[in-house]
Amino acid sequence: QQLFKQVNQLLSEGEWISHDRRPCSFKCCPDVCETLALVFCGADVSCDTGDPELPSPIALAQHHGQNLQLELLMQNRNTGVRLGEHRVHYMAPPSVTHNGFLFKTGSMSVRLCLLEFSRRWCVLNDGNFSYYESDKNATPNGGLKMKEIVCLAVSPPETHGYDHTFELYSDAERLYLFGTDNPETMREWVKSIAKSFIPAGAEHLLLKDFERIGRLRYKDRLNREMSRLGWFCLVGSNLHIRLEEHTADETIDLQKLLELSIQPENEVLVLVERGRTLYIEGERKLDFLGWAAAIQRNAGSSGDTLSQQQLTEADIPVIVERCIHFTTQYGLTSEGIYRKSGVNSKIAALLEEFRRDARCVWLKEGEHQMDDVSNVLKRFFRGIEEGLFGLEAHSWLSATDESSRICQYRLLFSNLPRVNQATLRALVNHLYCVQRFADLNQMNLHNLAIVFGPTLFQADGKDYSAGRVIEDLIQHYVTIFDVNEQQLKKQLDEITYIIKLRDNLAPKAGTGSGDFICTVYLEKKKETAEQHVKIPATMTAAELTFEILDRRKISVKEKDYWCCFEVNEKEEMERPLHYLEKVLPIFHSLGTDSHLLVKKHFSMEAMLVYLASKVEVSKHGMMKFREERSLLGFCSPFSTSKWPVKCLKVYHGMKKKLRPPTWYLCCDTQNEMREWFATFMSIQNGGRVWPAEWLKSRVASCSAPLDTRFGNVSLIPLRGSENEMRNSVAAFTADPLALFRNV
């Protein structure tokens, strides 16, 4: 161990040592041999170098560009003592001293009363924190070393009975809780303790008004094998980080994360932002749970103002972006959009979902009604604190001079906070697009102003002053917001294309509106197995499946899991449709190499058993992964790893090529693939994977006797010319058994 530490010291000086103590260049072959000999002798690859900037041999080799040494050290990083167990991260400077009375408790309850705390004399000196019965005692009741602290957390007021409390987490899985009634006293203690265990390389974190600070282990997606040390500081919705291999602090805006999830089995917190995924691990379970709860809490909506909402990368609240996107996709042709009322209970429930965690809410056609979504957007703006126009809303309403109103609007807009600016720009852009299609939705400029004026200004609507402002903003949208007219034209063209595409896919009005004749195959694609079915717009996959089975008089047994599959022959893949999935949109989207097939789902029983054994629907594990190649013929190694499960289409089989975005995921066993597929289906459909109750009710209804008025004799196809068919019908009417006498 001592020899290896000497080697590390010489590494930091740019030299390497051999057995005969003669220095040689890093690039010489004996360097690797020396490292190999030391590793085989049991040297700790993760031992401390004494340099906070380059704390390990791996960091030293990386800093000096010794790639061969780095690879050898990384490959043998698990041969020594586990990094972090005996490592000295930081020695407290002798100058950090502090003392005074604090209230301490040993209880771990969530809510404590004042009687559970005891007054103790506390002393911080020379890297040791001790607490005594009183300031007269010489023998401490207990204490801990600063190098043992992994986290310092400042509790919100009144969390534990006292106005001001802080928590110390040690690497021995212990939690120390101290309180005081004086905020200045607590600030001094927190500052002194933090200075005593935070290394010099992360001392900039001490300047922040943090609520939690400490060390955690982390991984990123470019290096998932080895965890590294980082110092983390939580300040509101911002997570400030000093990573081991970086020389500057980084900041993650938790409210702008694309995804935030926790893997409780591995005690890993996954933070996904654009261009990077960070896996945070706790050194101890108690410490990790505290970090996970704090980060998840601060990543949500922290208040009722716009800036306190979960935001997109463009500083627009997630709820606003998703409601606008849904309306643009499905509601611009809806007559009276934003004027009609939705179902109040559904509006309140959806708004509460967005407020709880907007990132997890995905609006889908069929699940959410257009009028409910539009009213959620209006209710959000009416209830937002300080309103969209901020504290200067009266200045917008007081602009009466028509010749100078536009200039005044531009000035007021430039003075709005950043999030208010981005949100107002996005909303007015959306309303501008809505009124451009007023011939379809009947919502012209005036009608939109009547609806959104009182909503955005949170007024009673007794006069038209608020409506006039909204009308001006929409009418002069290009001028007020400095809009690129070419980009705006491109946006309107895209919307027009979406509307035309939906019109082409929608059923035409008239007799039998919504019904299409579709070809569906039973068990295998062949002529004798094809069925021509009239499919209305409301028919689900389950209804189609049992329509086919009824035609062939196939009785369904208890363990028979019949499903409708979307099959693509060219791509050699198939996808079982969910039993509530509408068939008609799927039929319209099929290519020439695709068809619908009804057959047994042989994996369904195993999938249901697997899901029944899970307490919560989640899964993790290793899979082979490859992204679909781009048109240029290469894959981007930095593609985002955020996959919203509810927006995925998951297929079985071998895919030769698909239009991007496409990902190839390969499991080692059939059982593993079934478990992944079951998890996807359960998450996408809220746990409803198989219609057990619906099947029971259907069997009960099918057991009733047939209505004799409609008959139960199969129809006989008539073939030939028109005269031949007429003669056949006439003959059959005169003598129904004549057709069967020669059989």
C-alpha cells in the first residue's frame, strides 16, 4: 500500500518509479509492468492520493493522458478495498471551530415535540463534533468526526418541533438531529459544519443558500460500469454539482428535467435532461432516501406562480405546452373550441394530475376529451398566482391610445419575467393559429378575445378592456413578438396538412357513416382464413376478435387468450392490439405489407402471472440496444434516453428497417422479453392488460337464446350474371329445398 502511494505521488509530479527507484517516462513500457506488479501484490487501486483535485490513481492517469495506465487501473478497480469505505475525502482545517448550545434528540420520528429534545453543549474543533451534558462537563456524551459526515440537511421550519433544525448523516448509517430557536445560530452552525467536511475543490457550493449538501456516487450513460464521487448541493429547484472529473460546478434545473425516476431496488435516482442522463447512488440507504425525497419534491411544482411550475426547455410550463399541443393536433376543427364546457369532474381530476407531476401526464386522443383539455388550460391560467401578465397587469389594460398601444405592449412584454414571456408568446401563437381556422371552428378573433380576456387577466369580464388587449395581441402577433413570418407560414402549412390528413382518415358522412369493409385473417394469412368485416369507428380490438370467432363458431375456453394482432410481413414483426384499442385508425395506418390477424396470444397467461406478482409496475435490467440508423448511415451516440412509454409502439419480432425514431431492444430469453412486454402494456394502459370482467359479461350475454326473428342460417353467396342471380332467388323463393335436392 505504501509503495503504491509513493507511485501516486510521483505520478502527480509527472514521473513513474521502477523497482530499482529510477524514474522513467510515463510512455515507457515498464510503467505498465510496474502498475501490473503493484496490482497483483494487492495494492489498492482506489487509494487516496492526498490531492483533492486528483484524489485517485485513476484521476491522476486520466489527468496526465496515460490512457494505457488508465485502462489497466479501471479494469482492476475492484481488486482492492471498496472505494469510500476507508477513504479520507477531506481533512478539516484546524481553523474551523465553533461552540454553543443546541437541542439534540435521538428520536427518528417524523414529527417531534419540544419535550423530545435535550439541551446540549456542542463543540466543533479540529475536525471533530462533540456534544456534552453542559458546558461544565469535560467528557462528551458523544460525537462524530467530520470525515464521517456524508450529508448535511437543513429542515424546513417547524418540521421537527423547533423553528430551525438541521440533520447530519454519517457513513455509519446514523442520523443526528439538532435544533435551535435562533435562525442566526443555526446559520453559523450549518456554515461551520459544512466548511469542515466539504473539500476545497467544492468550496464554491458553500456560498449557496442550500437545504441539502453532501457527497453521492454517480454514473452517467457513457460510463455505466464505474461509479464516481461527486459533491451535490440542493438549492430550491436547482441541483448544483461538482463532479469528480470536472473542474467547474454544474447546475441541473430539476423543474426542467425530461424524466425523473427512482429505482428502489438498486437505490438509484435517474435524472434525464436533454443530452445527458445521470444516475445518482447513495453511499448509505438512509442518506439516499433523504436525497431522493428532497429532489423529487423540488422537481415538482413548488408554488402557484408560473416560474414555480415544471417547465420545458423553452421555459414554458409543461401543462401549457401539452394542452396546446393536444389542441393543435386534435381540436383546431372542433366547433366552439374554448367556448364549450367540459365535464367538471374530469377537468378537476386532470388539472390535479398536472399539478402533482406534469411530466407524467400524457394527453391521448380517446382517453381525453377536447373540451376537457381546453378547459384545463383556461382554469390553469385563471388560478395562477400573479396572473400571466404579472403585477403590472393594470398597465396592459390602461393602454387606450390606439396609435401607441402596440409600442406600449412591446415595452410591457419586454419587462415581463422570462417564464411569463415564453408562456405568453406560446399562448398567443396558439390563439393566432386557432383564429386562422375560424371557418372550421367558428372561433374568430373577437370570440377568442371574449373567452381569454377575463381568463388571462383574472377579471370578471364586465367590460371589454381585457378582451381588447387579447384581440390586439393576436391581431398584431407578428409585430409585437418579432415573429419570423416564414417560420409562421411553415407552422400554418404543417397544421393545414394535419387537418387534411385527419379529414382523409375520418369516416365520411352519409349512410353507414364510419363503417369500412376490412379484411381480417384468422390464425394464418390464407384465402380460406380471410373474413370481410364491416368495422364501425367505435369497434375495439376485443369486439373485432370475438366477431371473427363468432362467425367461425369458435367457443372460447377459460385459458384461451384470443387477440387481434397488427402484422407486418416485410418487417417480420407483429404487435398485439390492446383490447380497448380502436381498430379503424389501425386499419387506416396499415401499409401494403401489413394486415390484421386474429389468433391466440400464447404469452398472455405468463404475462398476467408476472404482473400479478409485482407490487408496482416497474422493471429494470440489461438489454442489447441499438438505435435505428439515420438517413446518413450512422447512429448518434448521444441520442436521448428518454422514452415516454405511453407514446411507444412495441413490436415483437425481427425488424429490418423502420422509419425513425426506432430502437432495437434484444432480450436474452423469451421469459425476459415477456416480462418487458407485459410491463410496457401495463404502463401504457393503466394496468388493464386483459378484459377478464368484460369476457365474463360477454359470455353471460352470449348464453341467452338467439332471437328467432333474425334467424341463424348462414347466408349462401350468389354468383353469376344478374339474370342468373334473379332466377336463383326466384327459384329459392318458390321451393327453398330445390337447391339441395341434388346434394
